[in-house]
Amino acid sequence: MNKRWLPIIVLILVIAPLAWFSLSFKNQEIADSSYEISNLKLSEFDEIFIDFPSKAATSFKKINGYWYQTKPYQTRADQNIVYRLLSILATKSKEKLESLQIEKYGLDKPKLKMTFSNENQKEVFSFGTYNPVTEQQYVLYDNSVYILDGIFSEMASYLPVELIDKKPLAPFEKVMKFDFSRLEQWQENYLRVEIDDMGKIKADGKKIDFDEMQLAEWFTDNWLKAVSTAVEPYKLDARIGYKSFDVYLDDKVKITFYRIQESPELLLFRKDEGLLYHFPQDVGFTMLNPNISRQD
């Protein structure tokens, strides 16, 4: 029995160190072949410019901690997309190439350029062709060529309208009151929903009952977390008598939404921004109809 096991034990003793050495070498090789694109911080920059050779540029600016699209539209930007664009500053590449022959990588005539700037500096990333093997993209930055995931240039190439914030209310807009009294379903009840400085919510109007917990849930789920399926610039036809409602903020600003359409989807036009927000019909119905019971 011992003679049978002896060759196996010897084999294990030989293979184990080799396996350990192989894995250690592999990990070291992976670590050594990963290059940081930059040591820049995302928070250092407050402007982004995206330039294309054959179409209009897109730009963003951070104001009071929030990103806005400044070209071609002047409106709130989709924060997630902007920060994903910024994440290129912290990404890594498996390859770092010399930039002596940039035409080899399509960087002499880049598909687009992305510039991150502040008062003191500008950092430019140029995007070239794709590697046919890895399907990753050649990117020129600081006199070196890197190979990165194509998601950065794909997002930068979105239509400007796709880069608009899809939330009907910005996170910094603190709602104090909804006035739904002009909507036909609430005209008789003259419905208003109010939120005080402590976050306590109540419904005010004629012949209505409400549950505070249910009303708070309605507000959180259907307004604080509201995200439209699409948003677009829109010109309101004042000749059409669209029903509307008002949202009052803590700084006494009044935001008016016009209900352009209810079916097959809800279309809400925010007057001050000139934007039309699209919502699924069921979501839209709940947005305009809080959990209120009517008294007989």
C-alpha cells in the first residue's frame, strides 16, 4: 500500500510548487501589464467638451455640484452618464503604446475628442480606431496610446437629447406643495398635497381623507424617484387648453407642468425648462392621483 502511494506523494510535492510559482507569476504579469491612464481626480474638473469632426459639439458644466448640458441644449444633464464619462480619468489599460505613429491607430484624424477642464488645466483624450482582435479602442492621452473599452466613445456619441436628465424634478429641488386643483379629477375636491420642513406630508382639500404613510409612499415612489422613459425639447401650443398643475419649492419657486397627453403614455411638459417628459401610462396615472379617499 505504501509503495502505491509513494509515487503519488512525490508527484504532488513536485507539482504543487510549480503550480504556486505559475499562479504567482501570472498574477504578477497581470499586475505589471495594467497601466493607469492618469492620476487625475474626477472632482478636479467642472467642464467637459466633446468635439466631433462632422457634427455639433456637446458640452457640460458643473454648477453648484450638479452637471448641466450647455451645448447644444441648456438644461440639466443625465448625472450617471456624465460621471461615467469622467470615469475614464481613473480607468486602466492593459497596453500602453508609443505615440510615434498615431496614424496607425486612426488618431491623426480622431473620431472624437473629449476634453476635461477647470480654471487651470485642460486634459484632452483623442479616440481612434478599434483593435480588430480585442474590439477595444485606441485612445491617445498625454503622448501615450492606450487601449480602452469602447463604451466611453459610445456614450460620448449619444444624441444630445439622450444626455438630458430624465428626472422631472432635480434632487436639489425640495418640494413643499403640489396643487392638483386644476386637473378635472380633483377640481371638485380642490386637492393640494403639502410637505412641511420636517418632511411631514398631508393632503388638503374638500371632502377628502388620507393616510399619511400611504401619501408619503406615493410622494417618494412617484416623484422623488420618478424617472421618465424619455425627455425632449418641446414647444407648447398655447392655443390648446392643456390641463396643468403646480409644484411649489422651498424657495417659493413655482414649477408648472402641463398634461399634454394621458394615453398611450403620459406626457408632461415642464414649462420653465421647455422639456417634455414621457412616462408609461400606469406610472403617469399614479403620479397625478395620490392615495386619497373621497368622502360621500
